[in-house]
Amino acid sequence: MSSIVSHDSVPSSMLEAWSRLPAEYAIPAQPPSLTEAREYCSRLARSHYENFSVASWFLPRRLRQHFFNVYAYCRISDDLGDEVGDAASSLRLLDAWEAELDACYDGGPRHPVFVALAETVRQCDIPKQPFADLLTAFRQDQHVTRYLRFEDLLGYCRNSANPVGRLVLYVCGYRDNERQRFSDFTCTALQLANFWQDVTADYAKGRIYLPLEDLGRFGVDEEDIAGGRNTAAFCQMMKFEVERAREWFAQGLPLAQKVDRELAIDIELFSRGGQEILNAIERQGYAVLGRRPAISKGRKLALVARAALGKLL
């Protein structure tokens, strides 16, 4: 399967933008076969690991390809917004990506992700909106780099994180508002945990996700973040933010009791993984600047072992 963009039909500015990303991300001139598209998504999902493997061992085998397809969409969408290094180029690529999303629903996509995703959309009856909401968030990242209030940050999470949980529920056959609400709590909490883990990395990209009102309340200057200074005031603020994220995890906990056992194990695994990030931040005294908190391999294995034991029992 060729992943080369047709030079005759793509402006030079777009070609230059695509060149900043892995070659296989580009939209090919001709669509692949469904088999090739499935293999593409599976390969991408298996080669990218977050805190835990995508489509973990505990998911029903019949759903794994669907999860690979959804993950591939989310992964590339995120990279289009985050890894190009130029806001104007990112926006052009996100527009091209959304055109492929439209084609996925209207017929005729060319990118392997959307060729595979079209099957998932059809079989699981997934609406377009959650996919489109993610692109809204990644576009927002190109021009919004500060959030005044926590409520403003939650508004961002509604598009950047919550759609992922809703897509998982759709794939698993759940469509009701109650489960979506609990999922939103969990996904927002995971997003907050990642923000608190990556304060230094985000600042290097020009972004601060810590609410500015909290910086003011605790007496933290942006210069402290820029200089990597883990002042007492900064660490006190981070303690406050960690406890707030824990509250959101707690509000999402009932979801695991409202889905089938196989999905419940994965939900618990991801939720506990996010809480372990918060624990790692706490263990280093909330001093996250210049030292990214991480979950040790041993703790990851312990969480997986616990989930596996739950499945066996």
C-alpha cells in the first residue's frame, strides 16, 4: 500500500506540512483495501503505548480491531495538532483530516484509518460528533495557550478527552446518557492527570493548562514555570490540583459497575493508571517542573496483575 500523497493534487504548503510527520500518516492517492487498512490501524495501535497498552488483553477479541481503528484516528489527530510545530500548518492538516472524516461517513475515504474506521462506524452505529469534537480541541490548541478558570479548562476537556470515552462506549454497545456522564468524569480526570504530569513539556510547546486563577491564588508566577522552579507556592498549588483530579476520578468510579465485566476491567485499569500518575506526583512532593512524574514498570505490572486476577476470579 502506498502512503505517498499525489503531488499533482496537493498544494506545496500541504506537502511541506505532511513532511513534518511520519510518512505513513499522509493521505494516499488511492485508498487501500480493507485488509490493508485494518493492518495499518493495528500496527499503529500496537506500536504506540501510553501508560497502558491499547486494546489490552482484557477486551473481547471481537472488539479489538474496532478499538485499533478508533485509536489510530485519535493518535494521528492528536499528532496533527501537537507534533507539526507550526499552528498554520496544523490547521491545514486538521482541515484535510476532517475532510477524510466527512468522506468516511459519506463514502469514499482514501486514508487507511478512515477506510477501516468506516467499518467500525457502520457496525457500531457511531455518530460523527465525537470524532469531530476531538478535532475542535486540537484546533483550539493552535490558538488558545492559557486558561483563565478551571471551568474554561473543563470546556477544553469536553472536546479533547470526553469524546474518547464516549467512542469506547459506542464500540461496546452503550449509548445512554448515564454511562456517558460517568465516562466524562473519568476521561476528564485522566486528562487533568496528564496535564499535571506534563507541565514542563506543555510549557515547552507554549502552553499552560494550569488555570491562571490558581496561579494567582497561590502566588505562582509564570516565570517559575519557565525557569523550572518548584517553589513552595508552586508545590502547594500542584497539591490542590492533584486533589481536584482525584475528586473527578471518584465521580467516574460507578461506570465500572454499569458495564460488562471485560470492559469494567479495562476501565478500572486505565482509571487506576491515571490515579497512579497522581500518586507519582505526590511521591515527589508535587515538584513536577523539570522532572516528569512517571509510573514505574513494577507499578504498571502490579496494576495489570491485579486486573488479570480480577478477570480470573
